[in-house]
Amino acid sequence: MHKLSSLFLLLFSGVLLGAEPNLAILQSILSNDTQKFSQGMSNFICKPYGLVTLEKLYTTGPIDSLCRKNLEALDREDPNVRYFTLRLLKPMQRYHVEFQDKRCIIYARGEITLSELLLAEGLAFIKPAFDDDVFNAVFLKAQNSAKLAKKGLWQENIVKDCMIESYKE
């Protein structure tokens, strides 16, 4: 009997001490780079943690740059890339969201984050100088899988062109 009551006490204290996930309702998807969530009475915008997305590259680069032209060609070749997050996440669903460095870690499929999924599809690359003990290995694995499969940004080495142009400025 003593063992049973000890087990019950241990389980009950574990439930009380366990952290609840931070759930937020997805209101809308503006792009692969920007999602709008609500929690209680407040709304907030999420951008994927640790990444530079296609949309970010496109909007920050010079209008006549080689990077932008390559991104436009990629979009013409496969217009569905811009709808990846829209197909993946469903508005009015609850998602586990964590905040890190003014960005969001959105758990899109169980323990798999939106950042990982964007990297695996070649729709983003890891930010230069990104250093996170928890996500470094996972993000690198996802990015390397896109590189090997020559998906998205890795098809024509668009990342290289965009990185060179961004460091010129």
C-alpha cells in the first residue's frame, strides 16, 4: 500500500510540476515567413526562428539583383513554394509556440518545427552565425537534406548568389 501511495504522489507531483505547452491559435498565414497568431485577447506575428526565408531574401535584396531574379525564376518554376506553410498549417487550429530571440518556434507536426520543415524543403537557410544548442543539429540535418536533394534555394545554388550580394552591401 505504501508503494502505491508513493507512486500516486510521484505521478501527481509530476503533473503539477510539468510545464504546459504555450498554445496559440493560428489566425492567418501571410507567407512562409510570417504567420499571425492569437492568445487570449492579444494577437502577435510570428517569424520562423533561426532562418532566412525566400520571402526575406526577396524583399531585402536590390530590385535588379541576381538573387532576386533567381528567386523569381524559382517561383515561376514552382509557384506552390509560396503556399507551403498555407498547405501545412491550418487557420483556427492551436499550435505549440515558443519565443526565442524575437522569433517563434512553431511546432507544426508534433515535435517538428516549422523552421525544420522550411529548411527541409529548401525554402529557407540557417541564419549566418546562428548558434542554438537545442536546434543547431536538427536544423543542419534538415538543411543538408534539402541541399542533397537540390530542393528550393539549393537547385541552382541561389543561396550562394544571395549571400554574396548581401555581403556586398
